Amino acid sequence: MLSVYEGFFSGGARIVHSDVVLGLAEGGQSHQVLSIHGEVHREATRQRMEDDPCYRSLTAGGVVVTSLGRTAGLVDGTLAANVFSGPELAGTARSMAAADVVLSLKEQPLALLNQAGLPRRPVVVCLHRSDPENQGPALDELKAAIADGTVAACVCCAESTRAAYEAAGVPGELLHVIPNGVDLLRFRPDAAARQAFRACLGIPAAAPVVVFAARYAAMKNVPLLLAAARAWLAREPEGRVLLCGAGMDGANPALTADIGRAFGADRGLADRVRPLGVRRDMETVYAGADVVALTSASGEAAPLCLIEGMMCGAVPVTTDVGDSAEIVRGHGFVTPPDPEAVARAWTAAVAGRAGLAPALAASRERFSRTRMIAAYAALLDGVHTRASRPRALPEPR
């Protein structure tokens, strides 16, 4: 198997896909990864492939990772990158020649895989959003690959993804839903980690804590999150709001400006908003929190932060985007995109955390990494089997 990434940069889709690759390799499949970009600049953050935790986990697990070595400023489908050099195509051809099936992490790598002259292999496209028409030329690349007959299947991480892509013209028989899952040994309630994390940040043991784990992007609706934070912190004198993700740090002037607009001269409240940037220990952050918040306006499918946070004992509070409402049903709260409504839900989540704990614990198997990887393995085995069947020769006339 060969997985093609647009690049290694912070985001839930890469975390999920890299975990799937590791799990499938642990199960006996042979996997390699080809990254189009070796470095990307986005969310006010320079992200080198070799520094990325997904890259490190893959290589530590014995998965070979190579790159075409490109550097990109925008790699979210905003800029078309469909012109490749001879050496880049030759390197891609070598990687593909050794594969039986190619996985495309989202549809953007199809700009490369659709190039003429590459080895013909069945392609499985892994889809992780619910707004296919809001990604530049990526949807057109997907449709072109389907028309060419190279796409054998599309994996949708959410029902909202399947519905959106079918409505956009992707044949329904190609769309298979495999919900996201997480490592339950890593993401679990941990009282000792909770205490140590809070002590490290100087947060009192009884203080209510909200964590917002997202890259700095328009779809995440950071202004709504900050407006809700101001309303909530004004009522919670010990409350803290923690921001994690690419661009969620003091080096991002846009985030600093957002905080300034949201809080104005009220620095006392703003000081209890802590931008932590990209964290390698999100299981500890979630264990130390009471609420995991999501305020996205669009694009989300099955947000990984909600699942990871829930599995660590944080109560999810989300806007109704993608499959978020279904994910948190019975475990948390869904709010309209209104700061006061979000703030009230955070208060209710903190107050109801102990009562919701049994429901969160009972849902763990549903969000299991083991379940997710087994479903991917079955789908890929089926694609490989069908591709290996000899084609019937036409009847002589």
C-alpha cells in the first residue's frame, strides 16, 4: 500500500490517517507514505515534515516516508499544484510501482495521481470534510479520477461527508463510511496526569477548564470561541480557556488581534486565555480539562478533538456542524453559534461532568481505533482482491 499526503502539517485528518497506516502495518500489511511537500507554511506556523509527530510515529513504526521535497505556503486546495517536474513524476512512479493499492489522504493529492504516464493502480480516496465544493480544484480532480476509472472507493469519516460528496456528484456506490476512532489506551481519564498538567500551568485543582483544540483557520470560527470565552470567564472567576493547535500561540499576530478585539481593555479576563500552540501530549491536555469546545462554522465531518476529549473525560460542547451533533449525543451539548449560548453550555457541561461520566465510559468501544482499522483493512482487502482478478477477454467475433 502507498499513501500519498499533500504534506505533514497539524490537523485531524493526518492524525487519523497516520494512525490507520500504523495500525494496518501492525496487522501485517506493507505500507509506505509519499508526501508531496516536505515543508508547509500555514496558520502562521512553519511545519517541517521531519518535525511532525505523525511523521515521527510512522517512521518509528517502520513505515518508510519519502517526499517530493516541495515547499508550500497554502496547501489547502486554495492554490492548484498540478504541474510536476520530470524527476517528481519519476519518483512518484517508482513509489506507485511497488504498490498494489494507493491511498490518497483527502482529494488534493489527486492533482499528482491524475498525471499522465504514472502506473495504473486502484486508488482509495480518504475524505475528511463535509464541504467538497469549498476546496478549490480538489473536487474536480476527484471527479476526473473517478471518470478515468482509477478510483476504486472513497472512505468517508462521517455520514455528513458521504451525503455531501454524493450531493456533489460522486457516485454513491463508491462512498463507504468508516467513522474515526482513537487509541483508547492513550486517550482515557487520568487523574494523575490531570493534576500534574494543572500544576504545571498554575491552574487550581478545582478551577473549571475549557480546551479548544483547533488550527487557526476561518472554518474554526475563533472569534466565536473568544466571544464565548469572555462571557464565560466573566461569570467564572477561576475559569481558564486553553487554546491548542497550529497558529494558536503568541507568535500569530492574527490570534493576538482576535483576542484584543474580543476582550478589549479587560486584560484580567484575557489573561485567563492561554494559547499553548501545537502540543504533543493532547491526552494530557484533555485529561486536565473539564470541557472540550468546538465552534466551527463549516467543513467539519467527524472532529477528532471531540472524540479524543470525550475519551479523556472532558464534556464536549459543539456547534451543529458535520457529524458533531451525533458524536456528542447523550455525552455533551450542541449549541447555536451564539457566544452566550456557548458560554451557558460550558457552564452546564462543567456542572454535569460527573453525571455524564458513565455515558462517556460506556461509549468507548464505539470510538475505538481497533474498530476503525479493522474496517479499513476489510475495505482495502476487498479493493485489492477485485483489482487482482484477471479481466475476461472479449468474445471472438
